[in-house]
Amino acid sequence: MDRLTNPIRPYAWGSTTAIPALLGVEPTGEPQAEMWMGAHPGAPSRLDRGAGETTLAEIIAADPEAELGAAAVAKFGPHLPFLLKILAAGAPLSLQVHPDLAQAQEGFADEERRGIPVDAGHRNYKDPNHKPEMICALTPFDGLCGFRPPPEAAKLLDGLGVDSLKPYVDLLRAHPEEAALREVLTAVLTADRAEMARTVAEAGAAIERLGGAYAPYASLVHHFPGDPGVIAAMLLNHVRLQPGEAMFLGAGVPHAYLDGLAVELLANSDNVLRAGLTPKHVDVPELLKVVRFEPGDPAVQRPEGNGEEIYEAPIDEFRLSRFALAPGASPHPLPDAAPQILLCTAGSPKAGEVTLSPGESVFVPAGEKVELSGPGTVFRATVVI
């Protein structure tokens, strides 16, 4: 196996302290938003097998079957199909959705035909892949996920007492619910920006005055004054995950992470369509093609049992599990048919003979046998084959 050196992405919304605290190092004073573990070309992990440091992406490209196994290559191609992250939100992320596989392939091909550079600010599709994801809290973690039932969203908006929101309230009380959500989101995102800025300012004053159920939206008003995404965010469920709890987010589900430290596992993609809470490009027509206007409660997973605690996801590109390893307990042998990344988040567990500290990780190629032993907590990222 290979001990990984992992890049940290300094996005503006990142916490300045959470990742340094996990790693046991001094903060730099700059935001540290995500630590990436994998072979994504934008920021691959690095390793050294004795011939000098190289990237995990280059190692896999040199001999995909040796690193990933023949079964994984046959099913997913000669690339590691997942990306593991530690995510540290010190401020709200953009309100966003991800495309399904067909939408990503079509959108990527269209933008390639039109000659839009991949790094262009107005580019929607960075690659031809979908981006389902699993988020698992390491600390109390706040987020917005999926649409509220429209009557609940109507009650929340109505309670602000802002006259300019009343047309949206009336629409949300109409039927069918999916059409009502589509109409309201479209209206909010296409409204006159100056008028919407005034509405958001009035709503923000009411949010700060009322607190309670409105408290999660106060930081949005603070960080994004006048942004229509503030009103759009109030259509979504607020979720607080406790440590160890997780959510799966499929294609088309609108979401935004607000605050906290988490492990995130996702398909190896960087496709994001934004709805607001960002200075970046917002393509409303394309966004509306991708959003699934389906209200419902987010399915929070609370793992139980001894040994490997698996977080269920309805896809094969990744599977996330967790081991809480007690001191002196029998080692846990891991299946070796597929590639895996092991990440320590607490204690000093061992992967084979390699001792891990919090924030450290290893890549285990397919076919390599390894056992986990405590004490500590280890997250395991792999694929289903």
C-alpha cells in the first residue's frame, strides 16, 4: 500500500482551523476547504514507491489493471471512479445540483463542440461524468438538502412578513407540488436583480429578528447580501448531521453545505450547476433542466453494529464505510478485489504495518491483502464490483 500526500484546496468558504486541527498542525490563516484523496486530474494525491514522488493518477495510468483490478477496469474503465475528501465548511457553499450521467455526457459533448475552454468561468460541464456524493459528519454538520414539501416552504416564507414574497407563497400552495416548486424557483432566479435584492434585504432583517427555524439562513444573508439564492435556499430542508451520521445526494438534488467538518465521497467528477449563494456563473436554463423538483425528507443514515459500518448508496462507483477500532480487538481483514483508500480520522490505527494519524490516508491496490487494527477510526472508500 502507499501512504498518500494529499492536496488541500483553499476555496474561500473553507474553515481556517478545522483541517489543521484534524492534522495536528498550525493553521496558516488561509481557508482550507477540502483535502482531496484520489486521482482526480485537478488535484491528484502523490506517493513515492522508491523512484521519486509521482501522482496516483500517473501510477494508475501506467498499469490500470495492476492498481484497480481487472474487474474494476472492465466495469468503470482505467480510472479510479471515486474521489474521497475531507470537507471543512467555515462559510456556506454555493446552492447547487449535479447532473446525472446522461446529462453530463450530453452537456460535456455540447460544450466541447462549441469550443468552450474547460477552465472558462461560464463552463458548466468539466467532464462527462455524474457526481453523486455521500457526506458523513465528523463534527455537527449543517446543510440544506432537497426540497421541503411546498406547504412547509410557503409557511416559512409567509412567516417573514415580507409583502414581495406573497406571490411565491401563493404559488407554493398550488398543485401539483412539483410544478409549484419549479415555478417558484424559476421566478426567484429570474426576477429583477434590484427588486430581488430589496426582497432579500427585508427577508434578512426578518430572519435575524425571528431566529428559531430561520436561524440556519442568517449566515446566508450575511455572506450573500441581495443574492436570490437566499430565498431559493428557504425552499430546502435544513439538516443537522451529528458525528457519524451521513446523507446520500443523488443527481438533481439541490443542496448547500453550511458549516462543519465531514468526510465526503463522490464519483470522480467536478460538474456543478449553481443556483445561487455564489459570485460564480449561474446558468438558470441549464440548471432547471437538471433539478429534480421532488419534495421529501433527506434520508439521514445512522450506522449501527460492530465491525464495518456501511453507508448505503444506490450506485457502484463508490462505497463508504467506517471502522471504530477498539484497542486490543481482533484485526479486521479487508476484501482485496477492488482498489481502496483508507482514511484515519481519530486515534492511531494500523493498516497492516502502517500506523496512521488523524487525516492520514493510504491507497491499497486491488489484490493487496490488508488488516485494520485499533485503536482509532478509519473510513474506507472502495467500489462495488
